[in-house]
Amino acid sequence: MSCAGMIKSVNTSVACQCARSANRNSYQKGIASEQRAVAFLRAHGHIILNRRYRTEFGEIDIISIQGSVLHAIEVKNRKTILNARFAISKYQQSRITKSLYVFLQDQSVDFEDVQLDAIFVSSENLCFLENAWYVDSCDDFSMMTCS
């Protein structure tokens, strides 16, 4: 193998190691953010029913109940709260909503209302946004009451 081929091979290996390290670091930050979110929710009277609930459609970071309200909560960690706010796409909202529908079919949870919420985390702040998005119609989520 030529020296140029060896250098290229080494650089690719280093790039892969850096990518794996960055992915691990992002994963660890996500876990830490979720732990902060859970502590916040518990301090505000939420009972955590599930964490990282996975379905064929996607994942809900936290499912909790507070009083008679069931909360499906997406947690986003970014450098700023504003950046975190814009990190939840319409596509991701749809996947979370569909996953919540599956959860409601699988579980027997007593509740009167459902909220789709978000918690935005930065290194210094945590912001809880209730009703971060709504279901577009009853067809999208037949378990909810539409007026």
C-alpha cells in the first residue's frame, strides 16, 4: 500500500472514532437532560409512568401524570433554550403523537386530559412548555376529545 493510501486509511479511522465519541457524548447529554427533566417534573407533582417509551413510530422521552392530566414530554438539550425550542420538527411531533396513541392502547391509565409537552434544557436553564403542540384532528388521534 502506498503512503497516500495509508494516510487516507488512518484519517478515516480517526474520523470514525471522533464520530463515535461525539455520538456517545450526545447520548450522555440526552440522558443527563432527561434526568434533570424528571427531577423537575417530580418536584412539580408529576408521577413518572414511563421513560424512553419506544414504539414502531418513535420514542416518547417521558410519560407522566399530574392530577388527571397525562403528559407526553419531549426533552431537547441545546446550547440555548431558543435553539432547543426549534429542534422539534413537525415530523417528530407526529411520531411522538402516534407513539402516545400506542401507549394509550397498551396501558390502562386513568386520566381526563392529554398534553403534548416539551422540556428544553441548556447548560444553565430548563424550560417546561406545556401544550407544546396540538393534534390536528380527531382522525390523527381518536383518543382525544375534539370540540
